[in-house]
Amino acid sequence: MEPPWRPGLLKKIRILYVITLSELGGAQKILFYLASGLPKDNFEVTVACSPGGELVKWLKELDTVKIVELPQLRRSVSLLHDLIALWKLSRLMAGSGFDIVHCHSSKAGILGRAAAFLAGIKKKIFTVHGWGITPEQSRLRQFFYTAAEKAAAVISTNLVCVSKADYNWGVKKRIAPSKLAVIYNGVPLHGCLKTGILRAELGLGADDLLVGTVCRLSAQKNPLYFLELASDLLSLNSSLKIFFVLIGDGPLRNQCEDYINLNCLQKHIFLLGSRENAASLMGDFDVFCLFSLWEGLPLTIIEAMLNKLPVLANIIGGIPELVADGETGFLVDPGDKKQALKKLIRLLEDPELRKQLGISGHNKAKSNFSLARMVQDYKLLYNS
């Protein structure tokens, strides 16, 4: 007679997550949400990433995740560091009995899958948080990176795209179309819908209008465009009680500070740097903007929608899958500042419109981009 089944007798699925940097970014947040959201009775999680940073700090607070810090995991290409990282990852995988290796970010996606192949790991998953092939790269570099993604796809089990736009691009470039699937990002609701924190810090009243963005200050996120739009609006009437806030840090910070100072905009534009509680601070925005030049599926837009904010954003990447034009916000063509300014003025002049768009966005985010739904989709993939 067989012994009675008990959940505790089930073997845990051992997962190794691999990501390049431990910075405050979208891919890092998704990895953290998965590591913290998977049931501990069924999954045992290890994370390999670069040392220090926000992700490592978050994971240490969980006290249920093993962390392997690899100094050689860096964004820039370095033959020596990349080979050492590949060797260390392969040794880690070969000696730890992982059932699944799940890679995030472009560099870790290549090195992690190659190491998993060398270590004989059967299930190798890569989540595409926006393909690493971008408009700012030369044609030669784009060709090289596309070829690398195709080669890595051959040894992959599954390629998860965070948007249909990324999925369609992968199919178009013939990057293992049969292995591609879409799992939308999800974010937690806690931390959203809190008001008063940011306005108190900035000394703003309830009647002051606040336009904000949360992004890395990099070429991709196009923060100077946001500042130029703010300057154009303020030039129409500098006495308006309209203020702008940019939350984030990155390589373009000095340029952003110089632009604000040179145009004497310090009284109307606030540059706050990186904030872990950005989702909470968004509750004091009246409008959320994001003018990225390329994107996967930005978490900040989902967070803005959960905060019942109308969104003004570029028609790029997976953004149209989040923002329904005229229903949850407005979409504009990249670089069309006249169109963006017109839409922003319309939003600022019509509080009832802002409210309607914000409620519609909130309902859409809760229904389609919840954390519980995302974790469940990945659980099904892990168990398939």
C-alpha cells in the first residue's frame, strides 16, 4: 500500500535567475517580484548578478533567496570579464543541480544561456525586457547582436517577451519563432494611491498642477525631451502654477541639471534623483509622461495607471499595449513636440478628463497587469 501523499514530499523546483546588473530597473524589479512571489514550498531560488546595488539589498531582506555576486557581470562588452563570468556561471550551474536557468537582460541572457548549455541544464528561459538591439547602435552592431540572439535562441527552451511588439520583432527577425511567447509584466498594488508625500517635500499645494516622469536618465528614456516640453509650456505663461518633477538617475543627470539651470527653471522643475518609493510618490502627480525612444513594457507606466494617472507617452515598443489612446491617456509620435504639448495642455486644463482617463487606466492595470497574474503565468511555464 502506497503512503499517503503529502505536499512536503514533493521535490522543490530549483531555479537560478541570472541578471547582469543589480540596479534599480524594470528587469530587476520583475526578477525580484518573481523571487518573492513564487511559493517557497514549491520553489528554491538562487540569483546570480553583479555585486551591491538595489536588487541585492532587496533580495537580502527576503532571507529566502541565495545570492551569488559576480563582479565580472557588467553591461559593457569585455572579452576577459565575459569569459570569466561564463566560466563561473557554468561551474555554479554544474554543481548546484538547478532544474531551470531563467535569464534577464541582454548580456546575462547570452552568458547565462551559454553557461546553462555547457552545464547540461535542460530548461533554459530568457525573458526579453525589450531586445538589446536599439536604434542608437550602428548597423554592424545591430547585425552582431541579432546574430547573437539567434544563436542563443537555438539552445533556449523558451523565449518570453514582455510585449507583443517584442514578440512580433522576434518573429520578424526569425529568432526561434516557435519558442517565443508573451507574458506581460505585473506590478504590486501596494505603495500606490498614496498622496501628499511628494507635495509636502516640494512645498506644493493641492491646487498646484504637477507633471511627472520616473525614468533612468539615459538616451533611451529621453529625459531632456521631457524638460524641453516643460520649458515650452512654461514659456507660454511662467506665472502658471504648473510644476514638473523628474525622478531617476543616470548618465544624463548632469545634462539635465545644466538644462534646468541654463533656462532658469529651478522654481518649476524638480530633479529628485533615484527613489525606491517612486510608485508612492507618483500618487501626487496630475499627469505622468514617458517619452522613451525604445521600450519593452515599462513598469513605470503600469505604476502610473495603478495610481489613477492619465499617461502621455510616445507610440513606441509595447507602450500602446498599455496606454489606450483617448481612453487611458494620449499617445504621441516620437519627436512631435507640438503634438505632445497640445495633448499635455488639454490634460492640464480638464480635471474631469484626467479623472476619467485615470480611472480607466487603473481598471486596465488591475485587470491585465497584476503581479498575481504574472507570477501565475511564470509558474505554469516553469511546470510545463
